[in-house]
Amino acid sequence: MADAIRLQTEDFSQGQVVSELNFEAYERMALAEMRVLCDEARVQYGLLGARIVHRVGRILAGENIVLIVTGAEHRAPALQACQWLIDALKERVPIWKKESTPGGKYWVSPRP
């Protein structure tokens, strides 16, 4: 059983319309940490496999940002691992986001 989470850009944030996002990453460290997260998820949830893909650069409102895929013998651990992976990704991977709104461009602080 394989399950996936896809996140799209938000078109509204903190009372303002968001037209685009720009993601920057410390690439080598981000890729290494995503591999570590997938390894941790495999052990913690008994997965057959896991993969995270996160886009960087300019992304328009409504476009996909993150793809997380997990494979397990049963659906529940695959879904639980997806949830854990997205939360851990936001907390641990060095990727930064800048929102473009009518009021200007703003770096977004990490949110839980």
C-alpha cells in the first residue's frame, strides 16, 4: 500500500492574497536531512520505503510544493508516516519560504 501527501501553495496567508512563493534551501544539508527523515520513518513505522520531494525556487499559487510517498504493508502506518514526515520536514529541513503579496515580499517564519 502506498500513500502520498501533496502540498500546494496557499493563496491566502495572514489576511493577504499570496500570488507566489519562493523557496530557498541549503541543498546539500536539506537532501541529507530528508534522507535521514525517510530512514527514521522506515524504522519507526515499519515502512517498505519512503520518499520526499520538495521544490525550490519560484512557485505560483496553487502549484505543488511537496510530495511525500510512503509504502507499507498496511495503510495506517503509511498514513501515519506521511503525517510525521511533513511535520518533521517543516521542523528540521533547512528550507526557507518568501511570500509575495500585494503588500510586499516577506520571509515566513517556521510554523508548527
